[in-house]
Amino acid sequence: MSSRGLRVKAIVLLLIFVFLMLCSNFNTCNARRGKHWRTKKSSSSSSSSSFAQKKGKSKAKGGSHHHDGNSSKQKPKPDVEYPSPPASLSSSVFNVLDFGAKGDGLTDDTKAFQAAWAASCKVEASTMIIPSELEFLVGPISFSGPYCQPNIVFQLDGKIIAPTNPKAWGSGLLQWLEFTKLRGITIRGNGIIEGQGSVWWTNTPFEDDPVAIELNKKMPSIKPTALRFYGSTNVTVTGITIQNSPQCHLKFDNCESVLVYNMTVSSPGDSLNTDGIHLQNSRGVTIHHTDLGCGDDCISIQTGCSNVYIHNVNCGPGHGISIGGLGRDNTKACVSNITVQYINMHDTMNGVRIKTWQGGSGSVQNVRFSNIDVSEVQTPIIIDQFYCDKSTCKNQTSAVALSGIKYENIKGTYTVKPVHFACSDSIPCSDISLTQVELRPLQEKYHMYDPFCWKTYGELYTETIPPIYCLEGGKPTSNKILSDHDLC
């Protein structure tokens, strides 16, 4: 074969070799493409192994304990963390029904009330519930401290009625429902305290005759106050009604920080000695938006009271709002910083009154009566330092000193006398001022008594109706120097 033929043959062989090499590379690519899912599986397996290794490392480091299969069901946390639900109310709310009270108005529920109070007493800010639409017959009872927890609420929505059986009272008691030595006590609700006092009032002619009481099975001569607070601080009474008390309806004795509002006292005008609210030895007292109708003083302020603020009160029937009587049986009396304003009085015996017995000592200072509307009131303005609740009283020279008494914007109608100032001969009243006093007789055609003054020194800042010519100007010259015993 020629050399030329050999070269051509070599070239052909070379081309065939190149072609075979190209085909070999093409099959290899196809093979890799065909096994791509295996490669992915292998990759996934490798990833799972890697995740397992990371998870193992995470556990080793105290990381998450959630399984991968549950992680997608995990709910995201809210942006705001809500407070935990309150504890069960059963631990702080005590219903008298749960302690055996019947609430039928006939069964004696006194023991059930005592048991409910004993439980409430142990829990701070607890609530003792007297449920609505039920009547609870309860005898004399004392809800007592001083070892009770503070801020207990007495939720009165039902009706509490006093017994009329003389056996329930024994020889007589000074109070019916009493709260003593408590720190933070609130009586609230829409309920009623019913004293059933008519059985006491009708027995008045026999109350000083024990034989007649026994023979006629009458009530004892000592008539109880319906609701009394003693030796307590931060006392609140609101919403309730107290009616037909045997004697005083609501009394505060030796209390501090007292608040009374939106409540009602209701008794007939001829029910003897049934004061609406009685204050004694109490400080920091506020009474407002209250309706008071009774057979004695709507509000009585006795010795030891200071910083008393009374406003927006309706009074009538009754004997008005009184400071006193003070100094009985030669005792010392101290009253100061009393404000009475925005009062409506209708068909009352007196309006605003200060009354003291002869022979007392001490003082009444800084008293303001303002914005008082009176209608059909016998005597709207009274100071009486010769007060006597007996047929006769002994004349004595010593007296409770009265000074700094202001009467402002007192208007309306009277039926007997507009103003009566009867002050002590030895210790006259001083610094008595009147501003915008306009009092007219209910019926002009009848002659009424003129204003009366005795040993009364002060000033008229405006003309009065009727004119009060009897007030003496300046300071009394006969005032004796008060001894340490007399000073408050």
C-alpha cells in the first residue's frame, strides 16, 4: 500500500476513535441524569444526618425538646402576656346562707350570721353577703375585732329584722347590730335594717315600770341603737336603709375616718329619741347625699367630735341638725371644725342648733352653717345654753364656751321664731356672724315671735330678714378667763 493510502487510513481511524470517545462521554452524562433522584436522596439523607447531628448537639447544649414532627403545630405566643385568672372567690366571699341562715323572716339566723362573720374576720378584704329578696331575723349581735383582718365588706342586699320578743333582749341592751374595733369596715348594698321599733315606742308610758313590763310582756326600758360602730377606723356606710329603730338609727362612737353617703334613715316623726345619725368622740367624718327622717335630731354631734363635714343632706321629719347637748352633769365637752352646708330641711322642729347644759365646761369652736334651705321649720337658727330635757334644771354659772359660729345663706320659712340665741350669763357667746339670712313666717297674717338674743356678741355682715337688732357688737367684757380644765 502506498504511503498516501496509509495516511488516509490513519486519519479515518483517528476520527473513529474521537467519535467513540464522544459517545462514551454522552452515555456517562445520561447515566448521571438517570440516577439524579438517587443523588438527591443521598443528599437528603445526608441532610437528615446533618440535622440529627445538630439536634444532638442542641440537646447536648440544653436546647429545644420539641420533636420536628410537632414543631409545625406549635401556636405562636401572643405579643401581650395576659394575667393569670383570679383565684376562686370562694376563699374570700362568705354568704350567710352557706352557714345555715334560712332567710324566711321567722327562723332565728343569729348563729349563722356569727359563723359567717367568724369566717370573714380571718380573711383580709373579705365579703360577707346577706343576699337580696330574703328576710333574716337576727338578735343582738357584735361583729367584733380587734383581731379581724382589715377592709372587710358587709354586703347587705337583703333585709335584716330585729326580734320583737322581749326574751331576745333580756333586761335591755344599748345596741342591736354592733361593729367594734375594726380597721376598714364597709357596709354597702341596697338592703334594709328594720328595727321594728313600734313595739318600743308604743310602750313608752310603761318603760320606767319594770312590774308593768313583766306583766304586760313589754319590751325592756333600755332601747337599743339599730347600728353602732365603736373604736373603728376607715368606716364606710353607703346604699342601705335603716328604718324604725327602737332608738338611734346609726351611731359612731370613738371612730376615725368615717364616710356616710347615699343612704336613708326612715322613721315616723313621733318616734321618740330616734336620732338619724349620732356622732360622739369621732374625728374626720363626712356625711353627704343622705335622706334622714326620724323622731329626733337628723344628725347629732356630741362631745369629742372634730373635722366633721356634712353636705347635701335632706332632713325631715325630725329635730334638725344639732351640736349637743353638751356639758351634761358638769362634764367637759370639746367640739371643733364643723361644717354643715347645702341642707334641705322640711317640717322639722329646729333647723341648725347648738345646745348645752348649764354647769359644763370646754368649748365649741369654728362652726359654719351655710346654704341651708328651710321650709315649715319651727325655729331655723338656735343657740340654747340653758338646755334642759327635764321639767326643771338647776341654774349654774359655768358653761361650755361658744365662739366662731357662722351662719351664711340660710333662707326659707318658719312657723314659730326665726332666730333664738340664749347664751350663758357668765360665758357669753362670741364671734357670732350672720350673712344673707332671710327667714319669713309661713303665714304672714299670724304674728310670730321676733328674733331673740341674750348675751350674744357678733356681727351682721348683711341685712337680715327679719332684722336682728338684738345681736350685740364687739366682744363680751364679762368673759372669765378659762382655766386649763376648761380649755380643749
